[in-house]
Amino acid sequence: MSATTAAPTTDLTDKQERILNYLREKGVTKTYFKSRLIGEALGLSAKEVGSNMTAICEGNFDVEVEKWGYSSGTTWKVTV
């Protein structure tokens, strides 16, 4: 089992933690993410991703997430 130095996610739901962990992992090599594609990777709908992303955007984590655009789906800018 590997140890992580990620910020605690105690106030997040299971879905929010899964999304945050996905962004931590993929955000190292990628900056922009569509809700639809995050959902496909995690078995969630784009709507579920969008509704759970608010807690991540507003939280104090080691990943910064901001709503970047909406053209054929919401795009999120992620900075790790």
C-alpha cells in the first residue's frame, strides 16, 4: 500500500473523493477536463460530476478546480 501526501478529504462524499482522486492523478499531465469524460472514467453521469464538483471547487485541497467553460458540456480547469 502506498502512502499519499494528499490533503485530507474528511468532509467529502464517496463520489466527491473519487472525483478528487481522479483529478489528482490525471491533473499531473492534463489541465482541462469535461464532466462527461470524468463521469465515463468513474461510472458517473456528467450531471453527477457537476453537482459534486462544487464541494471540490470550494474546498481547501491540494488541487485547484475552477469552472472554465460550457460548450457542449462543462469544462473544468484543474491545477495540481
